[in-house]
Amino acid sequence: MGRQRVGSGLLLPDPERRSLPQGRGGLRHLPARWQYACRARGRRHRGCRLRHPDRAERIAHTCRQLLFRQRWRDDGRQSAAHRVREAQRVRARGGDHVALRVGSACPGGACVGWGLKWAPQCALLVLAVARPLAAQLPEADEAFRRGDYRAARAGYERVLAGDSLNVRALYRLAILDSWDGKLARALARFARLRRLEPKDEDIQVSQAQVLAWTGDTRSSEALYDSVLARSPRRADALAGRARAVAWSGDLNRAEHLWRAALEQFPDDPELLIGLAQTLYWEGQPTLAEAYAARARAVAPGDRTARELQRLVRAALRPEARTTVDGAGDSDDNAFVAQEGSLITPLGGDLRGALHAGWRHATRLASEGTSYGGGGYIIAPLGKGAVVRAGLGVRRLVPDVGAARTPVTAQLGLGIRPARYAAASLGYSRTAFDETALLIERGFVIDAVDLSFDVSPSPDWSVSGGGGGAWISDGNRRYSAVAAVLARVLPGLQVGPFARILGYRTNPSNGYFAPDRFSVIEARLVYALQRSRWGVRLDGGVGTQQVFEGAPHQTEWHVGAALSRGWGANNEIAVVGSITNSAGATSTAGVRSEEFRYRALGLRFTQGL
């Protein structure tokens, strides 16, 4: 529809609207016939007043014009549906306006024009409010650009308070919500944005990224595909699709997608970083390090590329680890132990480790010592799978009786089917040397264990495992454990924990061997990380049953850890715990609610 100007600066988009220029003087340019009609109505109906605009219409146009609407229904009032349609038409024509409606307070609603008497004053008032509102969006954008996200969020919220359909403010708030971990709120904003701008590819790409963060990789990939169908050379969509596929667990397909995207954009740092991460997850740190170095060369200031390169290089460097532990229980069993290992690359992606350890256990007047060493290798199999195999020996030296030297072994397979999922299956042969009495008996345990850990979303995780063991005295043991943790506050997780184990018989050979032991516990875990310092607190309370048919007892535990890290993978930590759980140790003795088991340890890791 055509536009025409009446007087100086008076814009008439169509016959149903009148737009007044800024200031009182613009009223002089209204058509005389309209002024006369309004004055006539005003004389006949003195009870008329101005009606405030709808919330969605209290927005300042960039030209600071005051928009009057001239269409009225037969009863002098507009329907709600008509007001919504008019607001949508205004925005479609190039921006939002400060709308001032002329309504009726009289019975019958025939009087509408008396309010024009105060139109200049209303125009000045509305424009005075509109001017700062129009400046809030640029101010919020500037705060966002300089990294002051708190001020940016406040600015965008003020913009939305005046215009709930402002696309830019909604988009930036959705981004800020996703960065703050408020993924559900971010997705709600993106859904609203998709209704306002259904063809905006930037909104679709950002929404797909947040969907991937929530673990909905299938929907994320589908959204990326819809963007790439229209813009096949969009690099961020290519990177997002490959990342979503990698997070879903299909690392082989993700690697092919990264490489195909790099053929189109060989120097894109995001694509180089993504391929390096995928190769690292596939167990190929050497090749991953090459692509991480290329990403650093293309984008020297990119923090993600720098962190990834440090991580991959740390995985390729030799690493020394040592642990020192001490524990004791209320039955006078105690031990002190130290273990150390050196892990080093053997060429390509093959890594090897040497380990050695020593343990001294006491109980009243008896004591015993065990020590030994061995080695193992770790080899990647591709597609997120690794295998571990090793051999060793352990010397058991009691204070009374002959010493023994059993052979130890380990064989395991670990897989990572998805970014936040892992599973392992392993066999081990170890000396049963937890107490002085067990060192004297010289028992050996052959065990098979299966474990898994799944985190479908950042807010909760599931872990569990189970297995069987065969003791050299002819006894057998089964065990299972499961835990669920859900985040309720930043750093705070709560959830149930359950464990069960049992032995075929109780031969009274110096170890805890109930026909069934079970525990159900409500667990709480709090973790805090500040710079290089970390604190972890965990505790729980529940019920336990020692032996089938025995009465239930109250069970509890408390643990704490304090750590300090430096470099890429260097860390020192102090850990401690106390519990009355009957299954905390394998020592023999009567288990009751008065039983106590205390442990204290030191962990040290140093990259070489």
C-alpha cells in the first residue's frame, strides 16, 4: 500500500493510521476533516479518555513517531484479535511503534475524539520514555561484545520487558542461558524464536548446538541437516553436525564428517579442533596432536585449541603416579601401603606402564608384609575401544610361616560408545593380602568384573557394575553395585546407592564372608573447583543387612578430598573417610552398628 506525507514529516502508511512527527507542532499537519470530526465527538462526549496501549505495542520506533490508530468498531472499541493483528502488521512493516489508542469510557463507546486535546502532552511523555528504551538494545549489545554478560543480560531483559517479540534480545538471552547451563530455558527461547523467524539459519544452528549439549544428538543432527540442505557450505553447521555425531558415540562416522568438512575448509580452526578431539577419543593421541598443532597455528589465541593441545601432549608424555594409604578398623586391623607407577609411550599410540607396591598389615601382635611389581600395556583398537594386558608377581611374607610368591595378571577391554558413556570388562588375578592373617594364609583371587558409567545429561548420571570372584580356598563370591546421582544445585548431587555381595560359604578363613550383605543408602556429593584447587565432600546414610535374615542396621559414611592441580595433568590430593559399613573391608570379625573403618590417603600425579 502506498505511503504519502501530509505536511512536514507526517507519515501516513495507509488510510487506517496517522503518524505524528515528534513534538507538539506536528498536530497542525493533521487533515482538517479529521480534526473537525474529533472535535465534534469531543464536544458531544465529555467523558472520553485516553486508553493505555497494549504491552506488546509500548515500543519506540527508531524514528520516534507517535502512531495513532483510526479504526474503531461500531461500539467504539477494538477487539483483542484486531489489536494483535495490527501489532503484527506494524512490526512487519519495519519496526515497532509507541502506540496510543483513543478509546471510550462512555456507555455505547461513541465518543473517541476528546482525547486528542491532550495528544501533544501524551506524545511528549511517550517519546520521553521511548528514547531510553531505544538505546537499551545497543547498550546491551556493547556489554555482550566486551564480555560483561551480567550487564548484557540485564539490558536484554529490559528490552524484552518493553517488546516481548524482540528477536535480537531473545536470541542473545538464549545464548547466555545456554552458556550458564540453563539449557531448558535456552531451548524454550529458541522455540519461540523459531516461531518468530522460522527461516533464520543462525537461530537453527544455535538451537542445534544446545540440543547436542542436552544429549539429544538425534534432533541436533536433524536440525543441522536441514540447515545444510539450504546452505551446504556453512562451516559452523558442518562442524556442529560432526560434533553431534561424535557425541552420539559414532566416532568413525564423525571422523569421516570432520575430514569431509576440512576438504572444503582446510584452515578452519573449529574443524581442526573437532577432528583432533575425535581422534583423541578414538585412542589416537599422536594423530590428534598433529591436528591440534595445526589448529594452534591457524588460531594462536584460541583457548580451546590451546587446552586441547596441552591435553593431548600430556597424554603422550611419560607420567609418574604414587599413592600412600593407611587404614584401620575397630577390630584392631590396620595397614599402610604405597603404590607407584610410571606410564610412558612406546611408539605410535601404544603405551606401557611399570608399577610396584608395598603393604604392611598388623593385627594385635601379628603382622605381615607384601610387595611386588609388574607391567602392562595399553593399546587402542579404534572406535573408542582400548585393551589392557599385564603380568606381575607379588611376594607374601608373614611373620610366622613360609613366604609365597603368586603370579598376578590383568586383562581388560574398555569402550566409549558415546561421549558421556563408558563401559569396561576385565579379568584380574591378585593376592588377597588385606590383613596380616590373610598374608599368612597366602590366598589369591581370580575375578571378572563388568562396569559402566552413563551420563545422559549434565544434570544426572548412572553408574553400576557387577562380577564374580573365585578364591584359592575354593570359595566363590558375587557382587553388584549401582548408583544414580542428580544435580539439584551447582556442584551438589544427590541420589540412591545400592550394593549387594555374597559368598557361597563362610569357611572362617580370616575374611568377611557373609552369605548375603546388602546396603541401600541415600548419598550426597558436593564438588567445588576454584582455579587449581578442588574440594569434594560426600556422605550418605541408609540401612544394611549382614547375613540373610539378620536384622537391619543403620549404615553411614562420610568422605572428603582436597586437591591442587598445576600444568596439564599434575595433581596432588589428600583423601579421607570414615564409615560403619560392614562391607568397607574384608577383615573378619563381628559386624554391628558400632563397627568403624577409617582411611586416609595421599595421591600424587606428575607429568614428566
